[in-house]
Amino acid sequence: MQDLFLASDTDIAASPQNQVMMPAMVNLARLGISYDGENYNVFYSRGSGQDVWEAANLSIEGLISEGSHSISGAWDNLIVYDSETGDFVFSILPTPHIILQYNFAMPAGVFREGFAESPGQRIGFLSNVFSSFETLIIAPGAEEIAFIFLSKASGNFYVFLLENQEVLEHLTEFFTEFYESSAPGRHVLRNGELALNSAVYRQAIDVVVENPIGELLLLARVKDFIEFFFPNPAVISESVVNGIYTYRDNFRVVRFYPNNVAEYSSLVDRSAASGNFTSSFLAALHMVERDRNAMESLYSPMNDIIFKSYHHDAASGQWTFYFDYVADNMPLVIGPDFPQGPAIEVRVVNNTVVRYRRLMLNFLYE
């Protein structure tokens, strides 16, 4: 049996045409909001600052639907070197603004595929102008909203404009309400990236670790948390060997390990492999959301997550996505008392999830 199992057509697939959870592409970034271009309130999870995420999602959806390209230029025209600090900082930033940042380059087409109402809507709207970005700045003006995409790979910035009064009024109203109800930000912008102010950042937080299944592990009890992987739970075979709980049918197997790691694998090989970043990412997000919905149906909410990194094996067509948990609105570094590695790992081939691994522990901030 191969170490990596490829999925059959009966398994879990996703594509931009059949998904409705596209705003998660925004929610899994790091998001900051600022009034002066220097101090930021930063959010890492959809559970915190929900209005911020909604404002960003609505603005991006408007951009994809009816925005237009304005200008492009080199970073040198937007960022300057500060000889006193040794940092590269933005010389001009609209005020106020929202800034989204990813840990790596995101394909330009990711938002087009994620937010377009139909698969063929405005194809190449962003990707005809630039190929990838790490940072997106959203700033309302007097008559329009500016979107500034920044790409470290090319060293360029790309400005798009949206003239939609309804979206502009929503974004402006959001900033007004947020300003009146929020404390000053504790983050700053350095090297073109949001950075924590080390003087006020807590190096550690106290969390309560909760096993959602409970301390007493039984076949039937564990099965409640993993049966969503199976189209027909009635035909699942069950076994326990060396403390490993195994559930399988003819096409897939799910194992639950004593260290609270659940692992799904497909058992049917697929020789042809295709799929780009966006469609593969959507398939991974679809699996995560199915897991989250299953947990919530059992009254065991899952931690919010942040998109950490990904790996693409061009030879096999495999896309692997890694996510970390968020607690108290901060990415959570799993300590040595728990299984090491990312909180969630999803492997996708041909827009189909072939492996899904998650540390099934909830980290609750109190």
C-alpha cells in the first residue's frame, strides 16, 4: 500500500464553481487596521473583530465585481529606508486603512476565483496585471476605495480603484464606529510588515486545553467526531489496536491516535493529477469547514485557525496546506507537551483531499 493514498471520485472535492465559503481566503490572513499608518490593531481570527473581516470581505467582493486598475510602480516610490532604525517603511499610506498580510505570495487570481459570482466573471482581472502578492491595503477616500497590492517578488505595487457608493459608505461607517469603540493599536509597521510592539506584547498566554471527545475514549464516542468523513457511516468497520482507533470503508480510512490526532486518508489511487493553488486551497478549506461544522453540531467548537504555509510538489501534483490554531486573537505555538507540527495539515490532489490531519484539542483562553 502506498504511503500517500489518492482519492476516488466519490471522495471530497471542491472547486470555485461549487464553494460558498470563499471569504475564508481573507479570514485566514493577518489583518490590521490603522488611522495614522503607524499604530495598528491586529486580528488573526474571524472570532475577533468580526466587523473588520466583514468590511474587508465586502470591499474585496466589490473590487472583483466592478473595480478597475489604476497605476502600478516600483516599491521605491512607496517605501523608503529609515537609516536610524535600519527598516524599510511605507513613506505614504492612506489614512485610515485596512491591511491584509499573508506569510507568502498568494496568486493574483485567488480573490477572483473566490469571490466571482460565476466562474467566468472578469477572468484575469487581477492576474493580467500582476502574478502574486503578500500584502493588500484597503483605504477609503472621498469618492472611491483604493486597493494597493504589494509584491516582494516583483518589487512592485499595483493600485486598483472601486467607485461604489454603497460599499464606500459601509467601509467609512465601519472606520468611524471602530475608531469610537477601540483602544489604540499595539502594533507597528516595520520592513513593510506588521510587527508586534515587543514592549507590550505578552510572550505567553494562559490557555485551558480541552479534549472535545472526553477523557474516556470509546469506539462509539470517537466515531461521533469522525463519521462526517464517510458518505455512509452505517457501513464503517471499527477496530482498536494499540490504542489507535480505526474506522474504514472501501474507499477511506480514519485513524484517531492516543495523542488526540485524527488522520483521514483516501484509499483509491488516482494516476492523473491537476489543480492549481486556488482550487486546491478551496478543497482544503472545504474539508476544514466540514470538520468545524461537525464539531459545532456536537457542541464542541473548534479553535479559529490561521493559514501558515503550503507546499507544492509539481511532480505528483500534490498541494499541502498547513494551519495553526488561534487563541486570544494570537497564533498559538503548540508546546512540547503536545504532538509537534502544524495544528492542521491538508493534502490535496486534483482538487480532492487525500489526507487530512488535525490535532483534536481545543485551546481555550480564559
